[in-house]
Amino acid sequence: MTGINSPEKTLITGNLWHAIWIMSWPLILTTIANSLVGLVDVQVAGTLGAATQAAVGLAEHVLFVFMLTILSIGVGTTALVARAFGASEEEEMVKAAGQSFLLSIMLGLALAAVASLTAHFAMGYFSQSKEVLDSGRAYLAAYSFVLLPFSVTVIANAAFRAIGDSKTPLYIVSAMTAVNIAGDYLTVIYNWPVPGLGIRGMAYAALLGSGLGAVLALYFLHRSQLKPALKALFPPDKKMLRRICNIGIPSAMQRLFWALSVFVIFFILMGCPHSVQALASWTIGMRVESLVFMPLMALSLSVSSIVGQNLGAGETARAYKAGWRVTGIGILMMVAAALTLFFGAEQIAGSMTREPEALKYTSDYLRINALAEPFLALAMILAGALQGAGETRTPMLLTIFTNWLIRIPLAYVLALPLKLGVTGVWWAMTASIVIHGILMTLRYQAKDWIKEKI
């Protein structure tokens, strides 16, 4: 175990490109592993039919509403722990991590209980298909309990990233991914160990993988310089909990409004021809695209830690420069990804579904959304930089504006009154991402976030 003043403070000293590299490559692999789980979920569900694919996508978005609260605590954890680490304030770092664990565990317990009781009924508001509802409810019955181990893993990984350790989250998530994917194939494709589990087997695989992740997270914490945080859960510190929430609540609202906008998109797609295939294609398209934009999430997480530590150390110019350098990397990656999605749309869609309408809708989704990928890099990575500074209000406000005042009204008008159908929804999504990227760029350039007090 090393101390807070160890030479590991590479994010605030030395070559900035090196700091970006050592933080980013493990996180890119970590987020790709995460997205692989979602991709395999959809592919395996596809062997059970388009209705099952739609059910998986819908059920996971219902539960995401519960998960986003825990994810928002992770944003607060990263900002506070990174700032304290950069300023060499070990007691503050330990207190921020410990109180984050306390808050997340309490939320995990409460949300798991609420989700298991209410998520089952929530499905009925988003689909009229009996097959989709039956599959989705069977999936949620087990999947809801993933919230507790999820809460432990999220905060542990956020704390590791905050101190510049991006390799440990990679180890944890890789183990989770391996168990989850193996469980999907064994329970659904190979009917083992209990025949006929179907979609419920996928939920059990997710629960097993998440449980393993929580155990590994606690093990690595015990062996790290964050070990004292495990003893700092009690007593509750109202001031620290308030600081975590002040950063986390806007992040939670950002994710909440995004998740709710997704449900509205579901309603719009339900009004389009071939609604089940439309929902299935949305699920497939999002999962395929997530494999592409998950590296952006990695870069966003990476720049959060770099910005947070450098602001804590008083290196404001280095913090600002890091945001643009990481964003440049993301834009280059997304240009390459966009070309792949645009020209390989049919082949990619064909590997996920054989139903003609779902194949067409998925291909259109990939081509149209490919046009917005570079702007997605601007929106996601610069938002990560702001969040690392503790400035979570702007990402929240821009998410609300671009999703609720641009994406949803435009999707409705294009899809239904103008009768463009599913394709109109895809164009509305692309337009909102382009505008989001431009507005986020203008906000970052203003530099007011550098003076944010947390």
C-alpha cells in the first residue's frame, strides 16, 4: 500500500499525454467490456425472438432509472476524492470515499426493494404487447436485485479512478463481464444448469456477475491506499454527505431526464408501423452503437479524474488543456467509428437480427446516427471534464434542453404527423446530439467551471 504523497500522482506531473494514456487505455477496455455484456444480452435474446429483444431493452431502461441515482453518487465521489488527492488532503480523501460508500449502500438496499416491488408494474406503461410484457417482467423479477452489488462496485471504481488507478476497475469489470457472458450462453443457448430458464437465465447471469464484482471491489479496496475508507462509513458526516449530493443530484437529474426521454421515444416508436420490430431495432442499434461510444465514456471518466486532481493541485491551465486533448482523441476515434457504422450498417444489423423490418430499421439507425458521432465526442468528454471540476449543472441543463426541447418534439413531428416513421426518430436523435455537442463546446470554452467550489 502506498501513501497519498507517493510518486503515483502522475496525473498532475510530467507529460500530459502520458497521463492521459495511463488513465484512458484501461478505461477504454473497461467500458468496451461493459458494452459487450449489453451486446451479448441482445444477441442471445434474439435467439428467443424480437419480442424478447424488445423486452430486454425496455426492462433494462426501467431499471436504469433506479441505477442512475447510484451512478450520480459516483460522480460526486470522483470529483471530491480526486480534488482531495490532488491537494494531498488524505483525511478528506478517505472521508469522501467512506461517506460515498455509506450513501450508496443505503441507496442500493432501498432501491433494490423498491425496484423489485414496482418495476414489475412499470413495464405495462411502455408496451401493449403481451409477449414483451411477460418476458420483461420475468427478466426484472431477478434483475432488480443487482442494485445492491452494483452500488458497491460503482463507488469503488469511482474512488479508484479518482486516485489515478484505472487498472483495478478493468480487472473488476473484466471478471464481471466474463461471468455474465458465459452465464447468458450457458443458460439460454445451452440450457444449463436448469433447462428452460430463457430470459430469466440472463438476469441470473447478470446478478452473479455483479455479485462477483462487488466482492472483488472490496478485496482490492482492502489492499489499496483507500483501505481506511472502509472504516470511515460511520458515523454519517452530514457536511460531506451534503457535498456529495450537491455534485451528484444534478448528475442524477441529467441521467433521469435522459432515461425518461428514452421512454418517450419508446411511446413514439410504438405509434410507428411494425412497432415490435421498431423497438427491437432501437435496442439493437443502441447496443451496437454503445460498443462504439463506450470508449467516449472511458475518455470522459478519464478526463474527470485528470481535471479533478489538477484543480486540487492548483494546475488550472493543465486541467483545461487536458479537456481539449482528450476530446481531440475522442473525435478522431468517432470519425473512424462513424465510417464503420455507415458503410457496414447492413452487415452489422444482419448479425443481430434476421427479421426484414428489424434489419431495415437497424441499418437506418446505424447510418443516420453515424453522422453525429464526432459531436457525441464533444458532448460526452467535455461534460466529463466539467463533472471532474464538480460542475454538474451544465451537463444536466444541456441534457434536458437537447432531449426534451429538441429530440422528443422533433421525433414526434417527423415520425407521426410528417409520416417519416422510425427513420424520423433516428434523424431527431442525430440532430439533438449535434446541437448538444456545439453547446457543450461553448460552455467549456467560457472557463467559468475552473473556479467551481466543491
